[in-house]
Amino acid sequence: MKSSARHFPANAREALADERLQGVLDKFSDGFPVKRANAIARLDEFDELRDAARDIKDHVLANLDTYLKRFESRVHESGGHVHWCRDDQEARTTILSICRAANARTVTKSKSMIGEEIAINDYLADHDIEPVETDLGEYIIQLRQEPPSHIIAPAIHLSKEQVAETFVEKHTGRDPDRTLTDPRVMLDEARAELRQKFLNADVGLTGANMLVAETGSIAIVTNEGNADLTMGLPRVHIALASIEKIVPTLEDASTILRVLARSATGQEMSVYTTFATGPKRTDDLDGPEEFHVLLLDNGRSDLLGTEFQDILRCIRCGSCINHCPVYSTVGGHAYGWVYPGPMGSVLTPALVGIEDAHHLPNASTLCGKCETVCPMHIPLPRMLRSWRVRQVEKNLQSASSRYGLGLWSYLARHPRLYRVLSNCVARALNIMGGHRGKLSRLPLAGGWMSKRDLPAPQGGTFMAQWKNSRSRYL
């Protein structure tokens, strides 16, 4: 999937002007964040589990080569195959070669962000193999030829009316008298369309939430069961995962599962939590005849030992996205690549280069909510600031930003002038706020204030209040 992250400002303006999208986003804060809070309130040991999950991933990252080799050995022992892929092109060609060896004409696919990262759907289609998304959200956006807008809810940017319009347009054999006004009716229609696709598929392609070194198993969590059909019905199953998804043991996997669903969708556990180990054995009733695991690096190993290593703890729950005020204002497509929100603003520059994604680290208020809700304690604000430093070092910021920072730097080195000017500015803003006590617009702040008011300063400056408080106690 080609990145358009460099166009974030224009994408954001377009999103802000899209009334239909804004209507959908207005309801966003009433969904996942509320469900997460309720689920966590029911689990007294949640914070202890977060600490344990973080420690598991830190241990893995410090011993990544050991656990990856152990995983490979266990997969081979179970009759499967492991393919090491350095980048997206190597992963695509490996998948294509497996499909061609199986004489595949169709590939069913469960939701996979790595699949999006390497743009596997377009690649297979260009080589006369039909990819079929089976996750409902992914299926909808595939019909619409759109990228996902969220890592766990890819069609969250759409209203149910838009989904109904898409089904009416794309489902050629549907009953024209059937009204698509109820989500259950739409679900049944999608299920009817996909059922034969599952049965006819030559290859099933899935992601993997975790790779278990102890057993050579992959773990997949879904709420629809489509991944189970995708890896169980076709003759060949390909699991695509990035190298940091490894965990040492099944017990470690269960610890992470306890924080994953609660942080993602507010569930104790996802409806389907499936562990798959190797191909079908002689006494198995079903399962694939071939089992392949692709281990993708694609820039991950370059992050080890750097200030960005902590992002490799990410378990793709989407909690940081669900609580981000920027995402809830502009949606996921504005970010211009696979991973939106705070985790995307850290990961995307690492994978596509800061030159192509230098706007994303600035797509944050640094409010810190993302770090607060992250089940893996990932210090996202710190890493966003680190990317901003690199942006400045490479002279990638706009001229107005450079001049503004230069002016602030000058004032910060001259405290008396800084205090005089800050007093003047505070008084001016207070007057401009008037009886409402808030400001609707300011020069050079149109983008920020188009969606919110700024409270006018009240009382004295911080330095003046600090001086007064000290004098009272001395």
C-alpha cells in the first residue's frame, strides 16, 4: 500500500470538510472507550497484567533471535514451513510462489494489517489471483476499493446507510425488494455472499496476533469466526506475521490475551480465540494440508536498540487510536497509510521514512492519553517527540514552524523580555475573550480552532502567581 502520509495536512482538511464522516466520528467517543473502561473496572488486577505483558514483550525483544529460531524449529517439527522475508517485496513474491504451487485461483483472507502493509491484495490481483476479504469490515471496504480507517474496525468511517448503498450497488444477485436497513440483515447478506467463497478457496491467508515459540503455534482472535474458516477450509494456509509478534509460551500468550480484548473492544475475551499448530494430521477431521508462516521484518529489526524499540511491544489493540482527540476529529484515512492514530504516527515514519511521514508526529496534542490507556505501557508521547527532534534535524518542518521556534528560542533565552511579552499577550487574549471567556479564532491557529474554542487566560501569569505564593510562605 503506497503511503500518502506526506499529505496529512490536506487529508485532514478534506476530512474536516466531510460532513458525513464528521457525523460518524461524533459517535466515536461513545463506543470503544466506554466499553474499555467498563471491562477494566471489572478486573481488579488489570494494571498488574499490563506490567506482566510489558515485561514479556521486553524480554522477547531482548532475545528475539532465540525465540524466532525456537518458533521456526517447532513449526518444522509439526510439519509446517517458515519463510523469512526481509521486506514487503520478498513477502509478496513468497506468497505468490506458494499460491502458484497450489494452482490457486482464489485466496480467502482474514483481516491482517501486515497484509495491508505489503499491499498483498493488489499484488495477487495483478497476477490473476482473486483475493477475497472475509472480515465484514474488510469485505465492505474491499467492495468500495478503500483502505481501512482503523486497525480493528476497518469500516468505522462508514455509516450503515453507506454500507447498504454499497451492497445494493455491488451484490448483483441480491433480492431488489430486500431492504437493507437493519445491521443483522446486512450481515446475513454478506454471509450469503461469502459462504461459497470460503468453500471454493484454494488458499487461506491470515495474520497472527501472536506466535508461540514453545509450540510453533499461531494465535488469532476475531469476533466473526472468519479466520477459522479461512485457515481450516482451504488446502493451504499461509499465516503472515511480523517478527515482533513472538511470545515465549502459551502461558505468556494467555497473559497478553487478558489485556488485548479488554483494551480493544471492551470484551473479556474475543468471541473466537484460536491456536493453530501445523498442517492437518492423519487423525484430524479437518485442517489444511500445508501450513506456511511468513516472518516479515520490513524495518522492525532496525528499531531494536533505538529510542523507538518500545513501539515493537504494540499488540494492535487500537486503544491509543480510540482515545486520540486527533483521530476522532479527522479519522483514519487522513494519516495516509496503514496505521493511523498515535501508534501509526510513531510506526509509519519508522517503516516508510521520516521524509515521507514527517507530518504524522505533529498530528498529536501530546495529551498523554494514548500512553495512559496502552495495555503495554508504550511511551508514545516520548517517541512522538523523538520523531519531532529528527524532523527538525533534517529541516523538514515548514518555514512558519522554523521561524516560530526560532522566535520562541530567542525569547526563552531572554527571561525578562519573555515575561513582559507573555503578560501583554495574556492581557490581550483576556480582552479578546470578553464576557464569554473564550476565543473562537486566532491568527495562525485556524486549523486548531476551527473545531474548538480556546479558554481566555484568567488571573495573573504563572510566574506572577508563583512569586506571590512563595512570598506568603517565606
